[in-house]
Amino acid sequence: MSEPLVLGIETSCDETAVGIVKGRRLLANVIASSVDEHARFGGVVPEVASRAHLEAMQPSIERALNESGVKLEDLDGISVTAGPGLVGALLVGVSAANALALALDKPLYGVNHLASHVAVDLLTHDKKFRPSIALLVSGGHSSILKVTDLTSDIQSLGQTVDDAAGEAFDKIARLMKLGFPGGPIIDREAREGDREAIKFPRGLSQPKDMLEQPFDFSFSGLKTAVSRYLVATPDYKRADVAASFQEAVVDVLLMKSIKACVDTGIDSLIVAGGVAANSRLRELAAERCASAGIEVRTPPPSLCTDNGAMVAALGSLAISSGRAPSALGIAATSDTPPTQPLWL
Ligand code: KG4
Ligand code: ZN
């Protein structure tokens, strides 16, 4: 099948998201977020997320069908995020997808949330996918992946040894009492700030680290340094702290991603996941990749944070690549590695 029509469901965290794609064309992308319900707790509360998914699931499916003009019976398959994520939240999406696949007698594809963050790249251009390095940076994960085939061959070159990049943004925003989620707020604050104002540490980037753990990240030292700075400097400039912190994160993310491209001889970099919406990361990625002769692709910000389109895109690719569907009744798993793109 050349352009499979797929409905994708995403409920791994606080977004109830439903996307519909036909091959590499995006037809609908509906997102209902429960983020406001979590904001006063300073982070996502799993039980609150699960209940919100239950309420939003059916209306979101209906809206996606209405927006795209697609009828359920026309679908070639259903795909769903089966992990990693919050198990209670994942279960709502997986149950809905299982029920749809069973009732409609359509194939079901359980897909990996991390692989689908990268697969959303397919929706933004029409060139044939070629082996790429992916910098995957979200609220729960930070990895450098070697992606040879999005449905069957993803290798992990390195990952964070402590916090995820998005988690670091969220924690620093909390320390500065800026709100949740912190990434977009710090991004905005940083625009008015001086990124050279404070020299914050770049984790695991010393010559010895670049030899022993060239593709691993660590953000805990940076978090401690920012926290100490805030205590020692009561009249700190918010924008300068935001800009200098953001620069420390973005600098090390790109230093390691470009090294991965150079070391593997792959001249294509995909920057994906919620943190890929960061304006400075996008700007510096374009600059540094241009000077290194690497083609860089960053999905539009609305497709970087969690969405159903990315899930549908990976499901559609699985069908057109002739991959076997998942068994009905697949379970959700909380800590699936990015190297397992599809469920059997
Ligand atoms: O991929 P995502 O939507 O959910 C997970 O799979 O975790 O990523 C959410 C993360 C949050 O930590 C949020 O603060 C971060 O992405 N984020 C950003 C920006 N927009 C979202 N981080 C930095 N700059 C942004 N503009
Ligand atoms: Zn995500």
C-alpha cells in the first residue's frame, strides 16, 4: 500500500492527541492538553492525566475525523503510543486503539513514542528518508540515536545519565518560580537576556568525557550551578539566567549531536521532541550544521511537542513498509527503549 490512511492516538503524558495522516500528508492534528490542571502541582500528576485522557479521548477522535473528512471505515490502520510514558495514561490510548481496531477489523500498530517523535520528520518534506542522527530531547528523554530505518533499525549512541533536557528546563523554571512547563517560558525570557552573562557548566563535555561518554548528557551539575547562583545573587536578572542556562543546554546538545554525525559519517541530523521547539536550539542547530556541512531538519514547533500526527506517521510508514501489525490486546509499557520502534 503506497499511502496508508492511519489514525494515530497519543496519551503518554498530559496531551490527549489524535492525528490522521495519509502516507506523508497530515490531514488532522487534534490536541487536548490537561497541562493547566497540572500547573499548580509544578509537574504532571499521573492520576489527573489519566482521568483527563478518559474525558478527552472520544471527542478528540471525533474532531480529528470531522476536520479531515475521513470516515472510520476508510482507515487502513490504527496506531497508538504503547510506551514509554505514564502507564495509566498510556492505557487509555491503548484501550481506545484496541477497541477501534477490533470493532473496525483494522490492523493495530503499537508504536514507540520516541521513535514517533523522530518519524514526524516524514510529514514535513517529501524526500526519501535517509540514515540520520536524531537528537531526541523531550521532558522524559534525551538521546542521540542513529536511525537507519524508522520502523526497524534505531540504535542508541548515548543518553542522559540524570535529568532529561526538558526536565532541566522545567526544574530551573520552578526554581525561578516562572511556571510549568518551563521550556517555553525560559525560551521567551531568554530572548531579552544575555547568553554570555553567566558561564554555566556544560555537563560531560570535558576532553576526558568526550572520549569516554561522547554522546551521553548530564544536566544535574548545571541545575546545581543555577540553583547556587540564584541563592548567591538575590537581585539576579531573570532574562540573563534564562539565556545563560538555555545556552549551556543547547551548546552541549549540539556539540554532541554534530560529533555523532562526524564520527558516523552521517550528514543528516533530525532534532525532535518537545525541546526541539526551543528557538535558540533551532537557531544554533541551523548555524552549526551549516558550517559542518550537515543537513538539519527540525519539525515545526507544533509537531515537536507531543501530538497524534507523529504516531499516525510512524503507523503509516509501518504499513507501507510491510511491517506486521501488533497483536490485539497489546499492553502499554512505561520504559520502552527508543530502539524498539514497533510492538509485535
Ligand atoms: O515531547 P514532549 O511534548 O513530551 C515528552 O515526551 O516529554 O516534551 C515536553 C518537554 C517539556 O519539558 C517542556 O518544558 C519542553 O518539552 N519544551 C521546551 C520548549 N517547548 C517545550 N523546552 C525548551 N524550549 C521550548 N520552547
Ligand atoms: Zn514526547
